[in-house]
Amino acid sequence: MQPFPFSAIVGQDEMKQALTLTAIDPSIGGVLVFGDRGTGKSTAVRSLAALLPPIEAVAGCPYNCAFAAPDPACPHCGAHPKKTAQTRPAPVVDLPLGATEDRVVGALDLERALTRGEKAFEPGLLARAHRGYLYIDEVNLLEDHLVDLLLDVAASGENVVEREGLSLRHPAKFVIVGSGNPEEGELRPQLLDRFGLSVEVASPRDIRERVEVIRRRDAYERDPAPFLKKWRTADTRHRKKIMAARERLGAVAVSDAILEKTAELCIALGADGLRGELTLMRAARALAAFDGADAVTGAHLRSVAPSALRHRLRRDPLDEAGSTTRVQRIIDEVLPA
């Protein structure tokens, strides 16, 4: 059955915006979604990936290399000069909590080693996720060394394997989407900072909104074909806006005044390093491209600042307000509406 339509998701506007922005500009970084269970976190990821256009890859390549420009580091494409094109859906790979490092990064193909005596590499989850999304449910429960590994690969865009007599590297450019319940544990601050955007989701409190969620989900599960047809136009419109934004992204101007406000926001919030400024600038530029604007405005900064900065706050034992409240307070001071 096809995934639930992205446009049919009720509410959760900040989460949908964050996922959309990473589809426009993957260099923004991953998305961290923390909140209650059953709030549509995994549904939104799969819905967005299904909404995106398929990728054109090299046929037979386990790393999803682009047919138009195969990665020179790809072990498969380097060994097969004659290539044909193959269309594939945008990858969405689930990383289960119990996954071993071998399964994530890849390892020696034991079957070929034992039956043929050949030393061959068996690609892991990172290879499958190239040019797509790697989804980690309960990311706060994932072992720290795996999270470090994933974030390093996501930042470099390349997976380097040096083990069991193997030495190779392959492309691994993907967007990490991690979700979890904060009541079950928190991520370390240095790992939080490596995610581009952070979103807080909660169960809707409005009766009408909750009823609409139930109504749409029930209609989708009982008879998906007409439900999918009903929302196809809205999803197609959203896809076209994403594709147009990708084309427009490089031409969107970011003025010195906007950069100064970006830095002022991060200084006021006490964010360490410059990753906050870079993420905020990239997210605002992607939103401007999505809106069809020629330049980033203060309104674009205001819209993306909470998700770009809330997880970069230093802890303040004298301030009992939540991170979202503290960020919004600083935004209102630096960027008054």
C-alpha cells in the first residue's frame, strides 16, 4: 500500500516544514523530531519520500549512484564502465535499534568468502540510504558510537570501511531523521548540535483537529485508493514546489543585514560554534526558495529559527522556561514582527 499522503497530515506544520526544507537543501543536515508516540513522525518521513520524484541511478549499483554523474569513489561503478540507467524510488531506510555496526556500514560477504574464496564487500544500510533518508526511531536509545558514526558519515558524504582485510569507500549522502520520546532519555548535547533542525511534536489538544486525524486515517486504512486519489493533486503541487525550489535555491540572495541578524540571534541564545548560523541561513534560504522569493527576509528567519536553534541552547538552571519559549523570546527581541 502506498504511504499516507504528505498533504493529508493534519497539523504538525513545523515538522512538515523541516522535512520539506531538507528535501530542498540536504546540506541543512538531519531533522530531530521529539515528542509523544503516535504523532505521525514516521508517517511524515515516509510520506515525504513517496512524494519526491524517483531518482535515476546506475542499474545494478547497490549505492544508488546517479546515472548522470556516477561517484568516482563508488566500488561498483568504477569496476563497471558500461552503465545503463534505472529509475528507483527515493530511498527511505530504517535503522533498527538492535542493528550491529556491520549491518550499518557493511562488512565482508561471508557467503562469497566461504563458497568461492573471494574477498568481497557486502554493502550496509548506509549504502542503501545514499541520495535518500535514513530514519532512526528512538534515536535517543541508539548506542552512542553508532550515532557518532552516522553523523560523521552524514557530514562527510562518504563511508570509509577499514576492517577484516577490506579497504574501500563509497558515497553515502543522506538526510538523517531521528525521532524519539524525551521521557525515555536525552541525546548528548554534542550530538544534538550535529542535527540541522529540531522539532517538537505533541498530540493535538483541539477536539476538531483530533477528530480530523481519526477521520483521515480511518478513510486511508478502509479504502486507500479513493483517499490517495483525493490528495494526489495537493501532493503533486507540493512536489512541484520542492523541485522548483531546488532549481531556484542557488539564486536566492542572502544580504549582509540578514547575516547580521542570524549571528545576533545565535549570540543572544548563547549557541556554541557557528553551526547554528550556517543551519539557520541555509534553512531560511531554502524556505525563501520554496516561497518563490528572490531573497531571504526577516520573516523567513523568524519561521525557521525555532527549529534551527532550540536544540543548541545552553542549559540555564535559573530559567525554567522550555527551549521553544526561550528561543521565541529571543526571536521577538532580535526580529520583532
